[in-house]
Amino acid sequence: MQFAVLMGFVLAASSPLLNRWFGERTSLLLALFPALIAGWLLSQAPLVFSEGPQLLEWEWVPSLGISLTFLLDGLSLLFGLLITVIGTCVLIYAGGYLKGHHDIARFHLALVAFMASMLGLVLADGLLTLFIFWELTSITSYLLIGFNHTDIEARKSARQGLFVTVAGGLALMAGLVLLGVASGSWSLYEILQSDDDLRQHALYTPLLICLLLGAFTKSAQFPFHFWLPNAMAAPTPVSAYLHSATMVKAGIYLLARLQPELGGTGMWVTVLSVVGATTMLTGAFLAIHHTNIKKLLAYSTIMALGTLTMLLGIGSDYAMTAFVTFLLAHSMYKGALFMVAGILDHETGTKDVTAMGGLRSVMPVTAVIAFIAALSLSGMPPLFGFIGKELMLEAALGAERVQLLLVLFAFLAAILTIAVAAVIALRPFYGARHETPKTPHEAPLSMLIGPGLLAFGSLALGLAPAMLGADAMLTSAATAVSGGALPVSLSLWYGVNVALIMSVVSLILGFLLFKRWDSVRGQLARLAPVMRYGPEAGYEGLMNGIVRFSEWQTRLLQNGYMRNYILVMLVVLIALIGNSILLRHSPQLALTLDVRFHEVIVVATMAMGALFATISRSRLGAVVSVGIMGFSIALIFILFSAPDLGITQLLVETMTVILLVLVLFRLPRFSNLSTNLERIRDGSVAATMGVLIFLLIMTAWSIDQFETISTYMVENSAPLAHGRNIVNVILVDYRALDTLGEMFVLALAAIGVIAMLKLRHGETEGKAVDGEKASVKEPYDG
Amino acid sequence: MVKSGTIILNTAARFLMPLQLMFSVFLLLRGHDEPGGGFIAGLVAAGAFTLYLFAFGVSATKEVLRMVDPRDLIGAGLLFGMISVVPAWFMGQPFLTAQWWTIPVIDFKASTPLIFDIGVYLAVLGSVMGMVMALMEVDKDEP
């Protein structure tokens, strides 16, 4: 399994090559990847059903407790199958939708990488692994929303989605760390199996708040829902996959995963029910404002996400059954509807449903698919969506807290959803033909397979839920979510009950609303001035505030004067070092004058170099005397038998002098700009720093708190690391991870320097980068 | 501003550069047992190219580097660093566990630390050369 997920990333990275070799068939080829994983997951299903959760372990950094362990139980199996099956459909569909697009390789890269991250997320057992995959889905989602990167709206939406989900990701990280600390384990499996009750733990409230923030932002819950409709700037296959069927359900997945351990408290039930129900109604209410078919679907997705959260909040057995059923039903019909929306956009050239009409005759297959999927969305029998909706209403009726509110919201949302479903299924296909920007034709087969499969799947699962293995699958998933055995047996007919009556009434009211949709929209348009003060306005305000704040602090702290940077750094250092030396330790001054003559000479040379550098009135002279200091230090290293350090110091010093000399030629003439007062200030800061560093070294020398590890390294470097040069063994073996990090820092610094120089370079050639002037106005002064 | 060098510098650079480069490879390969290693070797190699750069200017140095952009060297270095992590995975061992193989005929000890060190070498060489060449190019345009 680990191999499959990691293969996904390799496959993503090689997609540009694959595109070059296989051209238009690449989408089909890549679709094999999720299809194979789906097959493997199905083959594991009987084992999971009979034996319970399966753990696939792979120790990674055992000393830090990090392992790449995957957990396969009913819930992750259900999610894994959704990701791979819908992923297969979407990849085939994308082959048709983006046919001939010049950048399709980039699309494949991000989409397959997303697929692998999402699989990793739902299969991860380690809390930290889960977090990393979680962030990877945010990043790939950002790349996919901003796929049309020449469009400013797409870039803005991508950034908004990223900021909201990554801000939530930070909260999630805190939450997961708290969870790890509170439970004493970093493995989800162990946390779920342990007998400790985290609900009684002192950290329960903060960790729950952090986790909920992470889940709510990812899953577009009110008031963070605004990024999802904007994410519709992505190509439609992305919307169908990420922003309805999979990624936005990651937050829901996390909540469902932790429900057995954290759920059921007053806080959990109230927050999740109320936020979920509010999201549900907000989504459904905002949906009918829009005539853009993708926005309609996006808001109805928000409604569905709210429903799922609400069901998790209610937490009864009934709600858990409803949760898994609704989850499966929604992913199928919403995936299909999004792809239908993409077909309509692709064939007619418009996304506006009011601009379409009578397409039934030219696109009969699409019309049938849309009709079936919309029936499932509206919850009509005998579709699978009907079962999901019945169970959902039933669960709301059985809620223990805020029952009235939940039932009312669910009922209203149902009416609005039915109107939305009718708009999508009927408006483009019936009525009079409209002129559209493009002359519509039936979509190619590649674009019909995916939505067709999902739509007819909804029908088949509705007619015979037990036969197709849905019962077994959902039983296993519901068991994982509720924490105890919970058999699920679905059927279309539960007898005449309150839920059924609510369904029928909402159906009639919803259809009436659809009939009057145009005039209702006119009425709603009057609300526009009020709607502008939504959460999105808050987001904009916050972002602008951050930009203003950073402008202010940049002007204050990063004003481009080297002397100010150094002054700030030194003063801070003096404060920190001074604090710990003078206040926490007593400074030691055990001077032993056991020095030899040549050492004195080297040190004296060094001191003279430093002195000359400060008083020199020639820059070249100063550089050379600083160089003398550096070479003397190298000499000291060699005298104290550290040849590696000596060589390194020598080379670094040489390079520094070369770089400084190159810069010197570009500086203005040497002149005295500082006043005497400033010189006294700078001099005293420098002197204080020098004295403090001296004290620090003397004190550190006398403190002997820990046993030195150098003996261990000396003894083991040859037998364990096959190397006699301990310095090198430390760099490339003992502490290779640190070195790897340093390599990245070095690379970043070099790229930064190159970029800054090239930017100035561009300006002199008249290709000025507007707005972003090179940040350095007068970088160096005398 | 930096003019091409004198005859002495030019001649010296022409002969010294290959020697310095060979020396840098020598330092790189012996690094695990004797003083040396990727960081030092990378600096020596960068010194070799910088000397050549001072003697013959940016365009001549670019020709010597044969279309290899220093920025690509940085990337290649990071890639080598990451690649050296991979073999341990296949052996089922923790992240970054060193792997050793002996190549039989020439009796050479190949290892992931060596691959890692080559990565360090390339990253250091690329970073320093990138900065030096960027600085030189700016000079060229602003007399």
C-alpha cells in the first residue's frame, strides 16, 4: 500500500514524459493507476470485513516515533474506494475535457499527485503522516485551482483556498500534537484501541477546538465556506474530483475517524450539529442565487458537507448509518453532476443555465445522465440518494440536542436542494432552444463514461443495495465511525413515517420553488447589499490588514540599510546572551596562561587585522584585513589539529574575499556618513558584543553538564560508518539529515542572491519589474 | 569593471583549473577517511572556475561549463542528496540509514554517504558559481 501511494508521486512526476510518449492516450494510461488500486482495495475488502482493521507498518524514523504506517479499516476502505473509483472516472473524463490543451502534462502531474496525497491521507495511521498528506492535498489543490494561471481570478481563488485551508492546517497540526500528547501515542490505531477516555482529559477542549478548526476550513463549513465556490475557477474535472467528491471531505473524514474517541460530549454534539446545520442551510440558500451551473453545484456541495458534519454531531447509530450512506450517495451523484456541468460548458461555451435550453434533442445521453444524477440529488426513489436523505431526516428527528433547529434546517435545505436539482436537470435540457456561444453536440465517449458510471451506480445501488455489497461495505464503515458493531441494512421502503412525509412535502414545495425560480432570484437580488458583509468580506479585510502590517514593519525593520540590520541583530543577541550569562549563570573567568609563543603571534595578527579593518579608510584594505583574520583562524584550527576545519575555513575565507571584492567595485565612493554619536553607539554595541562572546566562551568552557559524545563518535565512526574522518562521517552519516537541511538552505540562499541580482540587472536594461522594485535601495554604505 | 587578466594570470588559470578540478574530485573521494569531503571539494572546484572567470570573463567560463547552468547544479545536488535516502527504504531500514556496496573489480567502496557527499559537492559548487557569475554579469553591464 505504501508502495502504491509513493508510486502515485513517481507517476505524477513522470507525467510530462508520459505525455510526450503517449500523447492523448496518457489520461487513459494514468487512469489505470487508480483503477488498479481500487481493484487491490476491493480484494482486501473481505479481509477487512471479517478480521477488522488491517495495519501495514513501515518504520521510517523509529528514533522519533515516525513511521509510514497505513491503517485499512471500513472507513478508510470506503474513502479509498471513492478516491480511486471517482479518480478513474475523472482521469478518463479529463482526457476528453482537456483534449489538446497545451499544458495537460501539468494538469496530470498535479491531479495524480493529489490522488496519491488523498489516498495517503485516508490511509495514514500516524498523526504526523496524516498531517503531511493533509497539507499535500492543500498544495495540489492550490495548483489545480490556479491551473489557468494567466487568469487573475483563478490565481486569486487559488490563493484564497490555500490560505484558508493552510491556516486551518496550522490549527490541525496543533490539534494533532495535542492529541498525541494527551493520548501518549502517535498512531491512530493505538489511540482508537486504547481504553483511556480522552473526553475526560484536561487537554480535551483545546485539542478539539484545534482539530475542528482544521476540519471546518478544509471541509468548507460555515463561516469558512466562501473559498469553495471560488475554487470553481479550476477546470471542471478538478471541481468534480477535489471540490465535491474527495478533498473537501478530508475534514469530514478526520471528524469521522476521531468520532469514536472524541465524540459524544456536549461540546462535540452542539458545535458539530449547529455548525453543520447552519452550513447545510447556508449552502442550499446561496445555491438558488446563482445561475452559473458550477456555482450552483458548489453551494449544493457545501450543503452536503454541512449535512455530513451535522450527522457526525448527532452521533446516534441512526446518524452514523445515515452518514456513511449519504457520504457514498453524495460523492457519486455530485461527481456525475459536475462532469455533466463540464460537458455543458464544454459543448455550449457558457456556464449560465438560463442561457441554455432544449439541449435534450442534441445531447440525449448527457440529458439522461443529468436526470438520473439530479434525481439522486433531490432524493427521489428509487435512487440511492433517496435512501441517504430518508436516513438523514430520520437522524435529525432523533437528535437529542437542538432537535427542532436541526429538523427545521434539514427540511428547508431539502426544499432548496430539490429546486437546485430541478434547475440542473431540467433547465438546460427542456424548453426552447437558446443560441449559445458554441453549437452543442453530444459529448465524446470519454466524457460520458465517468458520469454515466456514477449516475447508473446511484440507480443500481438504490434498487439493490444489499446485492452489490453496499451493505457489507457500509456496515464496516459505520462500525469504524461509531466505534462499536453497527450492522447496516439498507432498503428503499421503511414504511410511512414522519421522514417520508417530510420528503414528499419538500418535494412538492421544491418543485414549486423551481417553477418560480426566475422571480425568486429577482427578489433575492435585492439582498445583495447585505450579502456583501459575509465572511468573505472578513477574509478580505484580514488579508489587507496583514499586507498593511507587513508594509509597516518592513519600513521599520527592513529598510535596506545594512548597518541597521546588523545593529538590530547584535542588540537582540546581546540581550539574549547577556540575560542567560549574567542572570542565569555566573560568568567564569578561569584564565590559565598556558599558551605557547606561536599561538600568541597568531592571535596578535588576528587582533591587528580586526583593528585595521575598523579604522581603514579603504574598502579593499578592510576586506583584506578581515581576510587576514580569517586565515589566522584557519591557522589556529590547524595548530589544534583540526585539518578539516582548517581547510574549510581557508576556502570559505577565500570565497568570501572574492565575493566581497566583486561587490566592492559596485559601491559608491567611501565617505563618512555617521555622526560621532552614531559611531559611539555602534562602537559600544560592538564592544559589548565582543565582551559578551568572550564571557560566553569562558563560561561554556567551564560548564561540564553533559558527557561529551565525541568519544562515541571516535570509537564508532570506523566500525559503524566505514570512515576514519570523523568530521565527514558526522556530516554525511551521523547527522546527514541536518546536512540535507543545510543543503536546502544553501540552495535557497543562492537562488535568492541570484534572483536579486538578476532583478536589478533587469531594471538596468529597462525591463523594470513594476510594483516590486528591487527591495534594496542603498544596500551598502560607507 | 573586472577586466580580463594579464598573460600570467591567463596562462596560470589555463593550467591550474584542470589541476584544481582533479584535486577537488580527489578531495571528494577521499573525504570519508582523510581530510576532505563534499563541502571542501565543492569550494575548491568553485575556486577553480572563479580563477578561470577572473582570467577570461563570464562568457568564456560559460563555454567551459558547457551549457551547464550553475542553478541546475544546485538542483542536481539536492536531487543527489534526496536519492541517497532511497536505498534504505528498499532495504526496509529507517530513513537515511547508510548502505555500503563494494564494487568487486576495482575494489571501490560505493555507498549512499558518497552519493550524499556528491550532492553536497554539486550544491556547494552550484551555489557559489551561481552567485559569482551573477555578480560578474552585473559588473559587465555597468561599466
